[in-house]
Amino acid sequence: MCASQANDPDAWSVECHTRSMRGICAITGASGYIGSCVANRLANAGWEVRALCRGQSGRKQSGFAEAHFELGQPVAPRALAGADALVHLAYDFSLTRWTDIERVNVEGSRQLLAGARAAGIDRIVYMSSIAAFPTASSMYGRAKLACERAALAAGAAAVRPGRVWGPRGAATFGALERAVESLPVVPLPAPGGLKLYFTHEDDLAALVEGLIDLWPAGSGKLYVAASADWLEFEEFLRSLALRAGRRPRFVQLPWRFVRLGLKILEDMGAKPPFRSDGILSLAKGDERPLAHATDHTDRYGVSFRPYALT
């Protein structure tokens, strides 16, 4: 309900009418950390959110309508029917072999993009990552880059966020955060001095909303959604420790041996707390991620706040 309606039930302002008629936005990955932030932002702004997920079509999840979608499988026309915009965030992290990653995440994204264009959806935002850059070593970075290129070719806007953080912590660092909060000695599986770039969840969601609202300004453009104020890896972990009221000792480990050990465990079918490819993505990241943007986020009124040290 709009504010004017709350004060006067019979009132129907132009603002209320505009907000209620913004249309349907289909979102893949809406149940994830970043996806839920984006979905809630768009819903609060007046969009009708349709969560594309593996569940059965027609159900309600977190107040959003659902439609069946599984990355890497044929896209059912009804999943995108009537949608005015698409935000693609889904990515299958369970896969550890490149052939599977390419088949599900890369080809699956291409199928989704083709389906969206066939459904007449022109407002498309693809959520990439600063792990995606031309010389990326990790499979995640390479897959994201391939998806990103397909999205840009389809006229979508591609967004590369940094490490997303907010009141619930920082995404992708759950295992390290638990280690910092519980262990007296915390291993550093990547160089302690490497630079981390951060993105607040609210700023990222605001950018997605702005891109959709001001379409087609962002069509075919790449945005790097991260604060220019980076933190060193070890400094970030010490911040987590202070927030938890702890002062653990940090021990640097040779990241290549850590990655090899994790890869052996993965090949044996185990699910270690860190992904071997994630260690590679972290240790061999882009040294100048902000330099790749082809447009600026400030045209959407969005600036990215630095990570708040504890």
C-alpha cells in the first residue's frame, strides 16, 4: 500500500498508480543471498516479482510468485510469459568439472537469454562477478565471463559486484567467518595482502532497480559495482574477529597446496568447507577490477560505500 492510501483509503495518487503498474520482473536465484536482496528491493518499489526456481510453478515463496526453472534445462515458455524484465543471478556452485559448469551455467544462461528475447523481454540484467576478467584462472571467473559476454551480446546490462556484504555478513566468506569466530588459530588460505573489493547489498539492489527503471540506458554495458576502497584479506578477517569479540592468531598457508588438497577431496566426492576453485578465484583475482566498466553507476544515483570495519 502506498503512503497516500494509508492516510486516505480512497486516495489513488499518480505515484501509487505508477508504482503498482511497473510490471513483472522475473528473477533467477531469488532465494539466494543477493537474489533475495534484489527481489525485496524490486517488490518494495512496486514490481511484481516472479521467482524462477526449481520448485513447482504457481507456489508462493517469501511472498513472490514462483515459476519452474532449472539452469541448464530447457526454459518453459510460461516461466517468462508476460514478464517485463529479467534479472539473472542463478549459478550452480555444486559443479566442480568444467564440462559440467559450461553445460549448466554457461549454456544454461545462453538458453535463458534466448528465451527471454523470444518472450519479448528487453530489460535484462545479468549478475556477473569481479572474478570475471579476460585472464581469469578460475573456472568460476571463466564461466561468469562467458555468460557476461553472451548477456552483453543479447543487449543485457552486466553487473560485476565485489564481495557482497550487509547486516548478515559478507557473502562467500561463511566458512572463514565461522573459523574466525570459533578457532584460536585461523588459517589464511590465500595471501593475506591481497585486495578485496566490497559491495553493500543495498547499493547493489539499488543499481539493479535503476538499470531496469532507466532502460535502455544500460543496454549492452558493463558495470563494476564495488567500492574503490579495498581491504587486505587479513585485515578483513581481523575485522570479523573483532566483531565476534575474538583475537585469534592467523597463520599463512601456501594457497597452491591448499587448493590442491581441496581438489583431491572434491575428486573423491567430499564437500570441503572451501571450494578449490574458490581459492583460485580469490588468490588470482583481478588486480584492477574497476577499470573494466564501460559505464558509470552514478548516472543511476548509486555510489558504493566502503566496507564498515568493526
